Amino acid sequence: MSEYDSHMSLSDSYMDDRDAIGEDGPDIIKVSARSRSTAVAGAIAGVMRQHHGAEVQAIGAGAVNQAVKALAIARGYLERDEMDIVTTPYFTEVDIDGQERTAVRFRVETRPE
């Protein structure tokens, strides 16, 4: 099991900011195919409320699917706070257990009024 997989096993329970934020930086939320989209959405909303910006990272089609669903759900959560978000997807290379993998990252920002 890689560091990435062991980190994501936390997603089966509620994810607080400490669980959701990876070692790569304070605002990178790592998502796996097994992540609960509502838990990830809560983490995204929490980071957005605190920092007004975040990054969501996913490797693989299942993880990207969960990340996209979580972003849509988080947008709904943040509407209650009168905050709207936009996201910009991009590819990046990440090192997992000495192996280079391609990840999809979603830069999340508040929508300018």
C-alpha cells in the first residue's frame, strides 16, 4: 500500500482538515476512488471558508469522478455562506513510492463578484 493509498483510507470516515490536507501543501485535498464525495465536499468547503482557495488531487478515473462530484456538492455547501467557487483542472506529475504518476488537480477559487 502506498503513502497515497494509506492516506486515502481515511476517506471512509468523516474527513477533517487534518485528514484531507496532504503532505504536498496546506491546501491539497487528495481523493481516491473510495472517497465519500460528501466527506471530500465537506473538506473542500472547510478549506475554502478558511483559506479562500484549495487544490483537489485525484489519480485515476474513479478518483477523478469522486473529485468532480465532491466539487459540485461543495459548491452547494458554500452557497449557504454566499460563496461561489470555480475550478480549473490541470495535469501534474506526482511521485508515489518512487514512481512518477500523472494526477489531475483542480484549482478551486472563489468566483469574483
